[in-house]
Amino acid sequence: MTSYTELRLLPWPGPDGKPCFLSTDDAGGYLSRLADNTEAIQLGLGAELLDHALEVLADSETDPDELRLLATDLTGALRDAVRVATSRGHRLPTPVHSASAGLPGHFR
């Protein structure tokens, strides 16, 4: 059975909003590429939304309903970004601590 650290957290939720995972050794497989492309789209949309948020917040006459919609959209974008960061963090190599370097987090 594949361990949790070998599973890739996908950038979309499963049923009922639960995390969805992929178990594969093929980083170039169809689902892996789909997940990579989805992550790129999510991060790109998040960056565009951030630019829009700065414009909206700079306008002192922004309607409260527009601010509420902005907050909702930003929350979704942040959720996606955290999911991408979590997935990518789980796929980083495990740090090897070197006694000679004296600093944690060195990779070999």
C-alpha cells in the first residue's frame, strides 16, 4: 500500500470537499499533467484576483456587496493556493541533516 507521503494531493477536492489524492510513480502521466496544469491555472487566477483586489480596496467608494464578493473569491483562491503549496511541500525531498554543516535543512 502507498504511504501518505507518496500520495499527491490533487488541486481539486473529492466528493463532499474531501482531499483527493493520486498514487502514481509517473510524474508525466495524464493525471499528473492535468494536476500540474490545474495548479498553474489556479495560481494564475489567484494572482489576477490579487491585482483586482488591490484596485477594489483602493477605491473608498466600493460597494459592500462587491467587497463581500471579493472576500469570497479571495477565500477560494487562498484555499486553492494552500492546497497547491501543501501538495508541492509533500513532494519535496526529505532534508538530510548533516552534523558537519551544523545547519538543518540541507539537501543532498
